[in-house]
Amino acid sequence: MSSSAVSLYLDPQIRDWVLFPITLVMILVGILRHYVVLLLQSPPKKLAREAIREQRALARSQILRATSASSPIPPSYYRSISNRLVAAFEAGTYLKDGPPQGDAPSTPANPMTDPAAMDGMMAGMKTQMVMMVPQMVIMGWINFFFQGFVLIKLPFPLTLGFKSMLQRGIETPDMDVRWVSSLSWYFLNFFGLNGLYRLILGNDNSAADTSQTMMASPFAAGANQPGQPQDYVKLFKAEKDNLAFAEGLYCWMGDDVETRLLRKYGRL
């Protein structure tokens, strides 16, 4: 009998006591990890009134610029609003800490001393711990109890390049590539259960994309928080120049509307 015709026959108990338990444990751990992350998340802190005004002034200016090419605001009102915002940005009226004193350069807040940024960093570290610890425990459990087990045979042919990925922990160069070891089955579940998590928990869940969360820096989480420190002095100066540029692009959408309406219905 040729070596290509030799096949392996697995004990059904391997399926019942190794394959199914590993898959079930990883699914349950992912669901549990999702709810633990939800419990560890702290509610966002309310911003001060001055900080909200600072952000809303910048957003109001950006909306005014975005609609300048086809603005619904008449010319007199548009120029009045634009000039008022430019004067306020130049004087620092909307700044949370008040207008800058003299010509001293503005120093943005230190993220390490900002409570909102520190809360974001702590939340990122907690999330990474919740992601890493269960995976380390599961990998140690599989290596201790099921090291060297062959669990399943894939029903489609594969090239030899997949052998190192599918047969980790098994040193058999002549085994068919389609056989999957216990450790490789863990990694396949680790990267392949995201679709099932989205189906069970929804798209916005903490169980999917575990690998990206584990490799991400915990300090990057603080940069994604809405309360991150920004230099609004520089932002307002840049926005003042952008408003002046947008004023040259301004066009009122109601200009010559009577003629356009009559032409549309064939009255001209």
C-alpha cells in the first residue's frame, strides 16, 4: 500500500472530549469577555460648560464653511456670522481658559495630568488585560491536556505552505496537510469566531477583533476619547483663516431663484 493511500482514523471520543470542548470554551469565553468589558467600562464624564462652548464654536464654524458654496443663509447674515466668529476666534472669546495672556505661546494640556485622558488609558489597559488573560489560560490548558492531539481533517485540499499553520505541536513531516492539531484548532477559532460573535452579540461587541485589541497600545485608547486635550488656540487661528477663504467661495442658494424656478417650469 502506498503512503499516499494511508489514512488516519480518529477515535470519536477525541471529537466529543477535545474538539467540541475547545470550541465551546472559546465561544463561551468570548461571550463572557464581552460582558466583562461592558462592566469595566465607566460612564463618560460630563464636560464643563466652557469646554462644550469651545467645541461647539469650532463645529459651528466648520458647518458654516462646509455649506459656503451653496449656503442657505442670505449674504448679509452669512457675513455677519462669519465676521463674528472671526472676531471671537481672534480674541479668544470661546476659549475654555479665557483669552491668552499677551504673546506667550499656548501650551496644550499634558495627557498624563488630564483626567479624561488618564481614564481612557486605564480603560485601554483593563480591556487588554481582559483580552490577554483568558487567551493565555486557554492556550496553557490546551498545551497541558491536549498537546499533540489530531482533532479534525479539513474536507478540501491544501498546499504544503499550510502545514506549519495547521499542525502546530506535531512533528510529522509526512502527515497530510489537511489534518489539524489541537493548538492549531485553537488559533483557527481565535481568528475565525468573529463572525459568530457578531451574530450573537451584534456588530459592536468586545469579543470580535480580539487580536487587534491585544496588539493595540493601551495608551492609544486615551487619544480616542472625546475629552482628549487639544490646542484650541491653534485650531481657532486656523479656522479663522479658513473662514476668510470660504467667504470667497460663498454663494447663496437663493440667488436668482425666481428666474431659475420660472425657467424650470417653462415660463421663460
